[in-house]
Amino acid sequence: MPDEAQPKFPNEFYVQPDFRYGQRIVVFCDGTPHDTPDVIEDDRRKRKALEEAGFVVLVWRYDESLDDFVCQHSDIFTPVR
């Protein structure tokens, strides 16, 4: 389970991920608004800044299998028992 949904970040990042795991892993869930060239570039800049600050940035897109995404990151997404 995530530690926080839609966490607030310091103003220098101007970004709000959908989920945060621990202190350094963030997940973005990108829908169709993220398909336009200007948004793609804005996302790239913001996410690069997070990575350079030491965050692990994961992105799940609406046109991607959620099961595949979870399996690719099984070290983060573990079954809840």
C-alpha cells in the first residue's frame, strides 16, 4: 500500500505524484492528457528533476497493462496479506 496519495512536494519541484512509497519512491498514473507534446515535455522535465534529487520515479500509463507494470516493479508492489 502506498504511504501517501497525491503527496505535496516542496515548491521547487512544482509536481504532485499520484502516490508515494516510503520517502523516495513516487508513482505517476498518466491518462490521455499526458499524450500532448507540451505535457510530455513538462512531465519529462519535472520527473528528471525528481530523479536528480534522488527520487525513484515510476510512471504507469493508461494504455499499459497494470498487471505488467506491477510485475515489473515487484520489489515495490508486494502482496498484502
